[in-house]
Amino acid sequence: MTQKETVLHHLQTNGSLTQKQASEQYGIWRLSNLIYVLKKDGYNIKTIDTPVQNRYGGVSWVATYQMES
């Protein structure tokens, strides 16, 4: 399975994916590029800015990708 197919399958079965999940579960380091390609292929994927606590106690923002119906 290609990285693009892996990301598409994950989004279709799990609903959402972050860069951290992609790198830890699949070894994918360029998730944003794969999302761009999937969008160009016609898939309706929404990007949600999600706040997370960083290691210094502050807030950082990460992209969470979700399939839209």
C-alpha cells in the first residue's frame, strides 16, 4: 500500500489524522503533501486547527485532517 493509500484508508476508517499519528503509526513525515495530493484527486478533506499543550505548558496548534461527506 502506498503512503497515499494508507492515509486515505486511515481517514475513511478512523475519520481523522494528525501529523503525529501519521509519523508514529505509519512513518509518514510529509502528511500535508499527501493531503494536498488527495485534495487534488477530488477527495473532500477538511483541515481543523487543533490546540495542544506543548512541552513548556503553552498552547501550540496542529492540523487535524478529516474526511468530509
